[in-house]
Amino acid sequence: MPRVLLDSLARPARPYAGLVPPMTVAAAAPPTSLVRRARKVDRVLAATYPDAHCELDFRSPYELLVATVLSAQTTDKRVNLVTPALFAAYPDPAELAGADRARLEVLIQPTGFFRAKADALLKLAAALCERFGGRVPSRLTDLVTLPGVGRKTANVVLSDAFGIPGLTVDTHFGRLVRRFGWTDETDPVKTEQAVGQLFPRRDWMMLNHHLIWHGRRCCHARRPACGACPVARYCPSYGEGPTDEATARTLLKTEGRA
């Protein structure tokens, strides 16, 4: 199974209890100026993307969990094209655990890496049935014990399916918080800690969506649209992409991609 696939199967050596980032040592409070700048950026992004939300279609924690696993190395749009038929065939973990592997692979093939994903989904469904009575648990410490579920996937489910604040450190989130100078950490857990100190927990869920939407639509990995960025004045990385507004606007996307 590719290392980049399925959110990483690695487990933290000492997963923390509860639903907030681990604080193994007392961390120094971030500078007040950084807190103010970070929160200003979030307010501007909130105004820029007032409809920001999870772009995976789902009706239950189970559906969001499966869709998030499928979203590895593909777009949310492609996953959303696949999941209606998938959930019609396998509406709950028990049905998915007993799925015919060949049929499952055909249904999810458009998302790529379908053999590895089918294996992960079958193991995930079996674990939900065997250990959690066929229900998706609402605790991070339980979620990360499931096959194919790491902290990123767990925090997506907690935030968007259960309304429990969590920071979803995906590639967009990590890239933007480093460009904004909020942290220079590259480790997702340390990034989660650092950014979590800048915002109250009640803001974490929407912060995820604001950053992910901005990363998909404007602050691209290879060529950010700096000249058309609504938070350019607060960004120490301004100039990594074209600063000419006309050129930058040609880089903007109206629809997000994973």
C-alpha cells in the first residue's frame, strides 16, 4: 500500500486522551501579535468564503468516514460521484463488511488505488462491527485505532459529523499555516498543537474549511495567486506566486479540488 495513501496507517506512540491536541510539555504562549494576525486572516477568509463547508457529500458519520478514506489521492468531486451507488449497495458497516470484494472494487475504481482502498474499507467496516457495534465512535482515541484512520481523518469525522472541534491538518492546511507564518512545523501533530494555541476551540471547525477552501482555490502549492489573494497584506510569503492581479486572477479556481 503506498505510504501516501489512506491518511497514513501509522499510530502516535502515545495517543492523547480526550479531544484536544496533546501537550506533553507546557508550551509557551504564542506572541499576541501572531494571535491577532492569525485571527484577522481567518476573519477575512470567513468573509471571502461564507459558504465554506466539507466538500464531501455525506448523511451520517459512517458515510463521511468512508468518503474521507476514499478521498486519498483524488478529488472530493470524484468521490461524490462514486458514493451514491456505494452507499446504496452498502448502507451501513455490516453490509460493507460483508461486501463482495470484486463488486466493491468496481464501485470505487474511479477514485484510484481501488484495490488498496477496498482492502482498507473492508477492514474498517469489520472493525466497526466487531469493536463498536457497527457505529462510528465519537472519540479521537477510538477513531485512530481503526484500520486506515489517522488523526486527519479522525478530526474530519469529529468536526463535520459530530460537531466536536478538531484541526484537520491536511496538505492544504499545513501549507497555508506555514506560508502565513503561524508555525514552521511540518509534523501534523505539532502543527495541530501550534495552530490550536492561536484560536479558541469553537473556531477550529470553520478554520479548517476556510484554510482548505483557500488552499484549493487561491493559495495553490505550485503557483499561488498572490496578486488576487484577499489576505496578501497579512502574509509573509507574499510573492511566492505572481503578484500582478490580472495574472493572479487567471490562477483562481471557482471549485475546490482535493
